Amino acid sequence: MMLFDLQWGAAWVLFLLPLVLLPWFRQSQEKTVVWSHFVPIDPLSKLIGATLKLLASVVMACLLLALAKPYIAEQKVERVGEGSEVVILVDRSRSMDDAFAIKGQLLMASVGKSDSKRRVAKKYLLEFVDKRPDDRFGFVLFSDKAVGILPLTYNKEAIRATINANALGKGLSETNISRALIRAAEMYKDQTYRGSRIVLLVSDGGRELSAEAKFKITETYRRENISLYWLYMRSVTGMTLDEAAGDNPRWTDTPERKLHAFFKSIGIPYRSFEIESVKSFSQAINAIDQQQYQTLIVEDTLPRKDMTKPFYLAALIALLLLTLARFYTAWGVRRAYE
């Protein structure tokens, strides 16, 4: 129920508000004077009497309004900030449980260890989220299927919990990156355009894309005005994306190279980072953080606010004034009989 632009948790109490008129209907204590025309009119006394009745009504009204549990409902407000809207797209394939491609190091099983690509990605993605207070984040997880785990939200606790949960368990064997890319872009569908939009792909491999998938990805990313970043997390056997490799067939025919070339050809802002170590992951995250600070319309959620205290405070002040008036009256009567 709305009253005075407030919501009321116990609105039925408001039906008792007519009780505030009781002080104005109390029994008259005026005395009949035979020669009343000799008694002068005292406007000050009448004013004081009306003021005391008004204070009594204020006390009753404030207490009743407080008992009705007033509050300001949760509100969404917009402000201008700096940042981006980011959909984090994370590969959950089994290869993400392997270690990075560090020269001179053999590939060893690292499932559940701190040096696995998946665990390192979790650490630096959390840092990325923490230092971007105005960003809105979404999260998509993919292997053979793409799952939109978390829609775009300003709730940093929700995105942190989602990133942490992604680091649990073991990866799956299949990877369907085309569906994942489309699913990430579709998170922006029917959303109000607020500023910079990013899909942050964290993956250690690519896959051949069909002509239909390429068309759909190109159309969606252009329509939604999305920038794409690929954190390519190389494994020991992974091929580089560096074009300095020339025309080596072993390089040009890899799914990763073809995917990289496709991303560069679709006419959207795109940049890749080859992640070979913890240090290179940190540098890539810092580079993205520095580049993607644009003017953004940020939607803040103001939590529900309890409004009982102001009414209790007003009742206390009015009651204090009434108490002081009563003490003054008692003191005046005592002085009159001394």
C-alpha cells in the first residue's frame, strides 16, 4: 500500500489513524462563572491548549505510522560510470586441467592442482572482477554444450561465486565453441545498450566452424556491437597464433589458427592473447582492464530502507514536549498555593 510515497508492511494499522482526533474530544474542564463577562479572554491560553492537543495527536499518529512498518521499496537508479559489460566465456574441456606450455617442462597431469590452466584462470578472473566496480558481468560455460550460468548482473558476489564454482571438478572431453560464442553474444539480446560490450573467451583450443555457424556469429556480434577478446591458453602441444610462423602447413591448418583468422575477418574489435604462463595471463588481464574503460550507464540497486525510526523519533520529541508542559503545569500550581 502506498502512502506518503512509502510502502507499508502492516497497512491495516493505518485504519486506526482517526484515533488521533481523541485529544480534541476530551471532556471539557472549563468552569461556569456567573459573571463570565468579567473574565478577560486569554488568547495565549487557548493557543497553548490547542498546541498541547496537537502534540498529543502527533504522538499518536507517529506511533501508529511506525507500527504500520513503513519502508522505501528497493529501487533501481541509473548513473554514469566507467567500464564495460562483460560476458566471460570459459572453456570447460578436459584440456583446461593441464598445465601451461612452459619451455623445457613436460606435460604432467595437474587436475586439481594450482598450476592447471583452469585454476589460474579462476584466480585472475576474480581479480579482474574485483577491480572493475562499475562493470556488469555475465558468465557462460561450455564444453560440448554452452550453458548460460549467470545473466548480466551488477552483483559481484554472484559472479565471484560462479567463477569459483567453475574451478571445481574435472573437465569434459568435447568442445563446441561455435555454440558457445553465439550463446555469449545472445546474452546482450533485448538488453538496453549502455556502453562497451565485451565477450571474454578463455579457451585453450579451437574447432572447425561450419559456414552457417560463421554467418550466425558474424551477424550476432555485429548487430550487438560486441568486442571479442580471446585468452588463448596454450598447452605444451598447442600451436602459436603468431603470424610470424609463416606458411607452415602445421600452423595454418590448425583449428586454433583458422578460428583466429575468422575472428579477425568478421569486422568487429578483436584481440588475442597467447597465455603461456601465470605472468602472461596477468599481463593480458591488465591490458584488457586498461583498454576497456569507457563511459557506461550503470544501473545501481538501492536496497529496501526501513523508515520506522523517523516516526519513533518524532513521537519521542513530541512526547518530551508534552512531559515538560505537564511538569511546568504542576510546578505552577504548586507555586500558586505556596
